[in-house]
Amino acid sequence: MNTVRAIFELACPSCGTDECLQVELTTMSTLSADGTEPFGDHYWDGDSHMRCANCGHRGIVTDFELDETAEDTPSASRAVPFQQQQGEHS
């Protein structure tokens, strides 16, 4: 089954959900007098801010990483480009 837990090895350390995690992205954008227009890929890594929309728990991605032996404890840091995991969605 394709879940955030299965694909990214992430889940909320507080409530255990993996269905509604929010992550801060880094992307490029064209700045003009009309505002901004994002373009290209966007990325996140172990230091990106993350929030669980279910319970409100906040931290960084590494706080939400699963241990290899237990599904509810954090593991070591790793950088994960969004495009590498999700394909060409921008």
C-alpha cells in the first residue's frame, strides 16, 4: 500500500498518523511587481519544518522519521528531494 509511512518512512511521533503531515518546501520563484510565480522543482530535507495536521505536533522532518525497528520512533537524518520521491509533480 502507498502511504507516507511506507514511501517516506515518516509518521507523527505524537499521534502516530501519517495521513496529514505538512512539510516546509524550498523552491525557486520569479519575483515581479505582480507577486511571485513558482517554477521548477521543490525540495525538503531532514531540517525542513514539519507539522501534523491531526494533532498539531511540530518539529523538523527528522523528528518524524521512523526507526527501522519501531514504527513510532525517529531515526537518523536524511535528505529527500521531493521530485526523487514523487516524480515530476511541481
